Amino acid sequence: MLVRRESAGDAEAIREVTAAAFGGLDKAALPAEAVLVDELRGSQAWLPALSLVATDSGGAVIGHVLCTRGQVGTAPVLGLGPLSVLPDMWGRGVGSALVHTVLGAGDALGEPLVALLGSPAYYARFGFRLSGEYGIIPPKPHWQPHFQVRVLAAYQPGLRGMFAYPEPFDRT
């Protein structure tokens, strides 16, 4: 497996991986997560350096992760997601490789933190903790049990407040 930046020819493969990962087999009715990736790609929140694919030994895309520009108050931060892996590749370390790589890339770019909505049981292994521990408020209060933050090297403890995803998330 190789993890690399998304290239211009990867969009359709990413859409297919995301649809498969989130249960959408009907191409006429893509799951919201697949539509979201396409909408994010066309938004000002898109960060090309943080859209990563995992490929198999033949070069086929088997997983994808991205971070886009979010905010805590007026401070720029990252929002992770969606994370997608082909179902027949689950449990083989593809998701872990993608998350470790995107966290390392965000850290190298000087980002302060990464926030996400996801399973605490899964994301704790990457250092994510419930956002309330850092004074970060999820955009929707009922997300609190699943809204998490991973601080990076540039994090400053005074960074607190409401997290805001980029606009395309409002439509999902």
C-alpha cells in the first residue's frame, strides 16, 4: 500500500471508494459523504495537500481521507472527514495509514488541531479526545459524545470555542 496526495485523475475512484464505504451501490443515488467530497473539492475550504489516497500494489485507489479548513472562532483549524476505505479492505490498516499520514501532514503544515465527528473507540488510537476536554464546542450539541479533537504541535491552549465546518457540511 502507498499513501499519496490525490491527483487530478483520482476523483472518480475516490467517489467510488466513498460510495462503497458508506453503503451506496446505486450510482444514481450517491451517499451524502460521496457528494460531500465532490462539493468540498470545489470549495474555498479545500486543501489539496490534505486530500490523500491509499493505493494497492497495482495503483488502484482503495482508501481516501481529507482535511478541509474549519474554524474555532476566527482561528483556522482542520476538519477531518470523510475517511473512506473499500469494505473488502477494512481491518487491514488502510484507514490507520491514512489517518496517521494526514495528521502528520497537518502537523508539518503548522496546523493547530484537527476535529472530527466519529467513533471515539476508533479514533482514540490516533490521540483524538472528546472536544470538551479542550473547550471546543461541536456545531451541534447532540454531537458531543462523538465530536473529537487531536491537537498538533502548533496548538495553543487558549484556542477554545465553537468549531465550524466549511459550508458544504451544512448540506449533509
